[in-house]
Amino acid sequence: MDLLQAAKETLEIEAHALNLAKESLDDSFLEAIQSIYDTKGKLIITGVGKSGLVGAKMAATFASTGTPSFFLHPTEALHGDLGMIGKEDTLLAISYSGESEELSKILPHIKRVGITLIGMSASKNSTLGRHSDIFIPIKIHKEACPLGVAPTTSTTLTMALGDALAVALMYKRDFKQEDFASFHPGGSLGKKLFIKVKDIMQTENLPIIDEKASLKNAIFVMNEGKMGNVLIVDEQEKLKAILSDGDLRRSLAQEEFDLSLPAILYATKDPYRLTDTQTLASKALEEIENKKIQLLPVTDKEAKVIGTLHIHDLINAGIKGSVKK
């Protein structure tokens, strides 16, 4: 068989199962959403084999989107970890056949605890189906595997149903970007929403010269500072101008170019500056990109320089621009 065609047929079979599931969602799915939403403890997900792998992924998705959740392997549960299940928890059990031996063994114990059991399997008449308080069917026409034995379509559908539950709960909880970022402070979104200018700006060994300093001196300070820019201040240490490497290159074309002249003659006067160190670093990066500059000076209300923000510092910190609302 043509391999590309086999791949296409796999996707078609799995897409067909997803579309059928979409059309067949009913009140039991809404009941599962409400039950998880009302859970005062945690959502515990369990399953064996491929279902267990899918369950672990589902638990991670729930946990990062506002629903406290963890995965519990049935075998570990039988050997002591049942103690991890509390009376305020909800259990979501996954088994396509509904007859997984390890899972079936813990079901009576789950019922004894008295928590809500949400079951996901192909048949409500299975052992899992009969024990379930809420049942979500995993209905497929066939596995994409040509032998009809390897879990393919069934695991794809199970994972998609888990995603559907998680997303629906996000809407129900009014879960926002800020909430997601609070669970992922080290991720790109977390950095966009939490890292501020004060957390990343440079405050020591800044390339600063006074307004009377010569262009020659400015070049020396620029080289030492390694920022490609020099900040020029007046006698009150207030920012007056910035000499960039671009300004320096353009000055070379001027007939009156003279290294002994004051650097401010060749600099950009009244440069854009930032005065609020609580500004998000992502917003500062957006300003840098919009104004096509490399260095953003940070000053106090009186225009005295207190730090600098270089585009390289922002990029190295993983800042990628402001969050769009």
C-alpha cells in the first residue's frame, strides 16, 4: 500500500471518530463538567497501558488550566496509594475495554470511599461502565491500526475528550491568560505577564558621559560599555541625548566631523526614555522594536538615569513582545 495514502487514511479514520464524538456529546458530558467543577478536592485520573499514558497527559492539562489534578496508576493504588484519594476528590477512570484487570480491582474500593466516579470506555455495560456514576463513551468505528489491535483511534478520541473537558472547564471558571501564566511562570507567557523592567534592567557600569565630553571620549566609553550606545547627561545628571553606533557612523559622513568636538553634537537629542520600572518587560521590548532602537534608557521622574534596557538582555531573558489583549 502507498505509505502516504496509509497516513492519510489514518488521519481520516481518526478525524471521523472525532466528528462522531462531537455530534454525540450529551448531558452526561455536561454532568461530568459540573461534577469536576464542584469538586472541592482534586481530580484524580487513572488508567492502565495506553489509557494510562493518555490519562497522565490529561492530568497535566487539567492541572495547568485551573483544575487541580494528578495521575494515579491502578497498580500503585492497590499497593498503598489508595490513601492518596480523599473524600472530596473525583476519580476519572479510563479503559477502552472497560475490563482492565488492574483498574477493575480498585473500583469497589473507590465506591467504598464514596467519591464520584467518571468512567470513560467503549461500553456502559463493561465493569467500568457499571461502576461509573457518570459515563462518557469512547465510540469509534475502528482503530486506525491495519490489524485493528493497536490503540490508535481510541486513544486519539480519549485524549480529545479530555481536552474538551479541560477547555469547557476553562470557560466555566473564566480562566484567563493571567491565570494560565501563574501556573507557568517560567514559560514564555509567564515571562510576558510577570517580568518587569526593574527585574531585568542594568544598573551598574552604565555608559554615561557628560554633555561636554568629546566624541573621542564617547567612543572609548561606548567600546567599554559594550552596548553600542552612550548616554549623555547634563550637570544635574539628567539625560540629554544618546549617541548610538548608528549616529557615530552617520557622523563620519559629515564635513565638520571632528573627534575633539562634543559628542552631543552628533547624538540624538531628547531620546525616548522609560520612567516606570513597573512596566512589563514585554511592553518595553515592543517599544524598542517600534522605535527601532537597541537601548532604552530608564530614568526617574527628573530624567536622571537609573538604568538601561538593551534589546539583547530582553531577548536573552526569553521576552518576546507584549501580550495582545
